[in-house]
Amino acid sequence: MQYSVLGSSAVKVSRVCLGSMTWGCQNNQLDADAQLDYALAQGVNFIDTAEMYAVPPTAQTYGATERIIGNWLSRNRTKRSDIVLATKMAGPGLAHVRAGADMTPQALVQAVDASLQRLQTDYIDLYQLHWPNRVSPHFGKHPVGRIGFSDVDAAEQTEQMLGLLQALDSCVNAGKIRFCGLSNETPWGISQYLQLSKQHNVPRMVSIQNEFSLLHSKDWPYLIEQCVHENVAYLPWSPLAGGALTGKYLGGRRPTGTRWSMLQRNGLFRDTPQSNQAIAAFIELAAAHSVAPAQLALAWVNQVDGVTSTIIGATSMAQLQQNIGAFSQPLTAAISEDLAQFLRQYPAPF
């Protein structure tokens, strides 16, 4: 296993981050225990969760994933210092989470305490804001013109960011969290947080989680360039485009128990005629090089300059083993050239 530094934190994290959002819905406690034990045995030390998990998010499964991890931690106390544990506070929009209200300083402190209780730990290594209070171009809202920016009150948003940073500062000083990060943010959002940190001596954001894959590479190069030069760790989520890059959904297939067979909060926004065309071409490309599609997609993300650690998720042990194995397979020059050609032909499938 290879390791990278988590932005300006000086903490070393594995290039593989074990995502957990299926635990509590598609996976149970026994599945999670097995995944955690296997991942740690392979050198994975970075575990990511969120208060809103499991996914798809519901009132019934809210907090379930953190509780599952907490159950494992309660039986593996000696391993707590071996892992970098990350979780996230949900932004607005979920009726069953703080009635869908914006993140506030008071709500943040309460959310941290609730996560600590569910996780059965005294501290969280990386606490992240899952998405901003303002509407941002993520979760399928990235096409040109899909959302507007001119009507956003930038001063109000910046004041809210400062309040959240001050609340994070109080949690850091109390020893509840070590480092802070962002998720589903934009270059403007990153810039505001970094400026506020300098101006007010509050915690600096050390990382950002954004969606990034062969089907959704919009953060390259502009946001990732900023991450590199500002020393902010870039953590791609959904590197398999919700499993689509395995090819299992082609032809309208919806295998029982898979994510796309379930109701999705934002719909199947990755399922477009263009994306299906691109996926079919990608499956052919992988077959031509005798590489499993999932492993090829993950290996490509891993080698992108600026990527710190890739968040993977699996519903079966076989998937987890294959996914982790992808990070020990460097791309050949021939594969890299074919993938570059693929990206030129299918630059923005969804």
C-alpha cells in the first residue's frame, strides 16, 4: 500500500480510502466487520463515513453507518490509533436531518457530539462539511445553466462559512476533531475558507471530497490545480460512477440489490444515452487490454496528478478485493494513450 500526506495536516493516509455508505442498507454489521478487517490487513488506514449514511438516505438509516463503525471500534479499541477516521456533517435539504435546515455553528457542534457518540470514539480525525449551504454544481447539477450564481449573496455565504469555521475551531480546541475538510465544494468555496482561516486564525481546510471519474472529470484541471498549489488533499468519490463503469447497468439492466435498483434521492442522473455510449466503449477498451473495468477505472483515478486518496466502496468482499488490487497496477503507456483518446471522445457524458 502506498501513502500520501493529507494536505497540510502532515497525516499520512493510504491511497485507498474505504468508503462505507452501503453499511446499514446494502451491507450489515458482519459485512462491515469483514471489510474493515480485510482493508486494514492490506494497509488501508483511511476510513470515510458520514452522519447521513447509509445511502440512499432515509430517516430509518440515518446514522446507521456511524453506529456500525462504532460497534466495530468498541471491539477493536487497540486499532483506533491505526486509522484515520473521517466523517461528515450533512448540509441542508434532507427533511429528516435537522428539518432540512442550513448548517449553523450550534448545529455543527451538536452534530460532532452525535457522531462521536455513534462512532464510540473520543475524537474524529477529519471532520468534513458534506455539501455547502448554498446550492452547488454537484449531484447532477453541473450542466451549464442548471443553477445560477448571480443571485447568491456572497457576503452572507462567507459569513456563514466563518461561523462554521469558528464552531470547528471550538471542536478542535476541545479535542473532538483533529482536522477539517470540505466536500462537494467549488474553487470559490475553497478560496473563501482558506482566506477566512488566514484572517481569523481558525482551522484550515486540509481536504476536499468531490465526485471524480472517467465519466465525470470536471474538476480537472481547475479545481485540482488549486488543491495542488494550496496544499489541499483531493479525495475523489464515486470513482466508478456509482458502479456504472463496471458495465453492470448497460442495456437497462438493474441487478437485484445494486444501487441503481433502489430509489435515488437525485435520480439516476448518471444514466444518459451519452454515458451509456461511453461506458460501452470503456468496457471494450478494458477488454482489449485484458483488464477488469473496475480496476482500470480506479487505476486511472489513482494516477491523476493531484489525487491524494480515492474513496472506494464495495457491497461484496470480492468487489473489495478487486478494488484494492487496482491500486497496485500501474497503467501501461498503451493503456494511458487509449484512455486519453477515450476522454477526448467522451469528455462529459453526464
